[in-house]
Amino acid sequence: MISVLLRFARQVVQNVLSQLTQQFNIVQEQAYSPMQAMVQQVTDGVWVGKGADAFVDEVSGLMMPGVGKIGDGINVFSKNITNAMDVMDRADDQVSGMVNALGDIFDSIF
């Protein structure tokens, strides 16, 4: 029964990790990359002047780092979940080993 629950929990966690990866990709594709492209276009001369400089400073100094922090947070969360799954798997292996050893002891007695 416990093994079934652990397999179910692993599937749920794998699904969460998949969703996190998708969210990270969305942040990259729909937020960070377009901002980076706009900054590059302005830097290449599409827009010049004080307004252009202010735009580049604002997007480069505030928006892009903020979006980057969101992506970093998603990555840290994913790594933490993966580490938790590893701990859960190791604990399950240890418990299984103990139960099997206990079973062997009882088998030798009876």
C-alpha cells in the first residue's frame, strides 16, 4: 500500500515539475526574450535620444532582472522538489531494506 502511495506521489511531483518547466519556458519566451529583443533594437538605433536611453535603462535595470528572478525562483523550487523526491526515494529504499531484513529474521525463526 505504501509503495502504491509513493508511486502516486512521485507521479504527482513529476507532473508539478513538468508544469514548472513549462512556466519557466513561458517566462523566458513571452517575457524575457521579447524584452531583450526590444532593448537590442533600441540599442541598434531604432529609437534614439533620452527617451530611448531611459527605456533601455528601465527595461535592462528593472524589468529584465525582475523576470530573471522569477525564472530563478522557478528553477530553485524545481531543484528543491527534485531533492525532496530523492530523499523520499532513499527513505523508501532504506525502509524496504529494513522490512526485508526483518522478514528474513522471522523466516529463520519459524
